[in-house]
Amino acid sequence: MKEPAGMNIITNSHIQTYDQLEKLIIEEEKIILYFSSPACNVCLAVFPKLMDLLKDQLTKVLKIDINEHVEIAGQLLVFTVPTILIMYKGREVLRESRFIDFQSVERMLNSF
């Protein structure tokens, strides 16, 4: 899927270890971690909805393939996909998995 212009998408190639991820989470005031798998059909449907929700936000999104980054998924206790983690000021403030409640995601993003 082609990413929308102006979106701050960070892909797997930018983060290789959990330590690098921790550093990024601390550096960014607000970041969304999107865990998925290429074989996940639900993931293919959820990601465009998430990007549509974020079109007016200045939020970075890190797409993490759990098949390539098993350590990162394990460290964050992500055992199913898709999973969305919203991190704010270095802490997890929202977790949505499999059946994503986009209203909760939107409310959380608008509360910052």
C-alpha cells in the first residue's frame, strides 16, 4: 500500500532492536506502534483506516512486522495482530488488538 503524502511512517528498516525502539519512544512525545504481519488480512484492512484517522495528525507511526521483530513484539507483550499501541511521553496509554476500536484511538489522540 502506498503511504499518504506527508505521513510520518517509520518502517521496519529504521528499528532493528528493542533498545532502538525504546530510544525512539523516549525521543518522540507521541508515537503509534502498529504491529502486523504480511499474512494477516485483518491487518491489511486496519492499516488504511488508521492512516485515514491520522491524516490530520502530526503523529509518527512505526510499522512493525512481528515476523521480523519477534523480540520487540515479545518485549511489548504483543501476541496477536493487528495491535496498535499509542505511546505518549514514553508510556503506553492505549492498546487495541485484533478488533480495533477506532473511536477509542481517536479519543486518545485528541486528548493530547
